[in-house]
Amino acid sequence: MTGVVLGRASVTIGLVLQLTMASAAENRSRHIVDVGATRIEVIAEGHGPMIVLLPSTGRDSEDFDVLAGGLAQAGFRVLRPQPRGIGSSVGLMTGVSFHDFANDIAAIIKHEGAGPAIIAGHAYGNWIARTVATDHPQLVRGVVLMAAGAKSWPRQLSDAITTINDLSQPTALRLKALEFAFFAPGNDASSWLEGWHKDVTESQRAAGLNTKRESWWASGAARMLDLQAADDPFRPRDTADELKNDFGDRVSVAVVPNASHALPCEQPAAVVRAIVAWARGL
């Protein structure tokens, strides 16, 4: 496997992230960006080059509180759009595709007036990030794929997401599904029992079926950081070079140990370090 293996985040970086969280929260703001009939809520903080964070399937961007705070402290302007159907974001949820969601993100970058941006998408969010880079290349400096899945994965993983979203299921069953699909052994999955939006998950899945993979897979011509989790069942180690093999030197690979599909929440300090190092080399 090509790429860099990142060690556990240092104690210093972890402490800095913890100590700066309170001040980061105080400096966060929220605003609404109108995209035609769609309205997208954006959480914003920091100053400097722009990074846009996109969350995983059925999740909201508040999962990134620690990650966003760390990136802002490192000298970046961090924007976190809430997906349609979450928070104050409203828009058509049926009959849409990845390209519609990408247009939402493009409008936010234009509204900020300080692009182009790095777009960092977590899991499902990486698909939207790559669609933005394909459809709006002038607005994108680069794309970060946080815990991007392989080209295919076992059906059991998709079934686990369905179980997790079903609040009628016993808590113990949902927790077991979370541990199976999203969290590395020994990492606490209980914080993710909340924060799921079933209607958003269904909308996003339908959008995927309405979108041809070849229309976004390559991220246009953008450079990519393929930031992998060592224990991610959606990305078995024998697929680690999948994107590198497809797109060559456009792709940088880094691997974070002790993390699974919930990578930016399990190891936010390591993710901050990797993104900052890569971004400064663009």
C-alpha cells in the first residue's frame, strides 16, 4: 500500500484541541444561504483559506465541532453546511441527485466570496465533495475524502446503517450496528446513537441511485487526499490503493490507526494534522 500511516494524535495536539473548543464555540456563527427555492444553514468559524466540511449519511455537520475548531485554530475559514432536511436547511428531498446537492455547496462557496475551497467530505459526504469538484472545478482547490468507502462493500454494512436509523429498534441492537459499521474496537460508539435523520438518509440514498458514478467519481481534475481509517470495514486494506491506482499522482493517501468509518469523530486531532499538512502543500 502506498501512502503515509499517521500515528495516534500527540498529547499536545489533543490538549490544544480540547482547550480551544470553548473559544471556538464562542466564535462560531450561523447564517442562511438561499439557493433558489432551497435554503441552506451554514455554521462558520475561523479566518483564512476556506475548508468546507460535509457530513456522513443522515448526519449533521455538528458532528464536526472538534474537527472544525482544530482547523479554525490552524488558520482556516471553516464552513459546515447542514444537509437538506437538517437544522434550518430546507429544500427538495425527492427526485434529486448528487448534482443538486453539489449545487447547494457551490452556492455557499460563491456566497462566501473567498474561494476556491478545499472540500472535505466524510463517508457519504465525500461523494458530494467529488461531485462539486467535477461540476464546479473553478470553486475547488482540492478534495479530502474522510473514510471514503471502496467501490463496493458488503450488503451487511448498508443494512447496519438502516438499523442505526431505525429508532424503533432496541438500543442494544443499534449500538451493535454502530460498533460494527462505524467505530474501531475500543472506541465509544454510544455518542452516535443520537443525531440520525432517517428521512435525510432515505433522500440521500435515493439521490445516489439517481446519479451515475462516472459523473462524479474522478473529482474532475482536482487533487485528492484519500484519508483512510485503518479499521474501516467500508474500506478493506486490500482496497487502500483503489483511488491511487485510478488517478495516480492526483491522489495522496494517509491512514489513521485506531479509527473506523466515524474517522473524523474518533480521531479528530489526527484528521486535523493530515488535512493541514496536505492543504499547505497545495
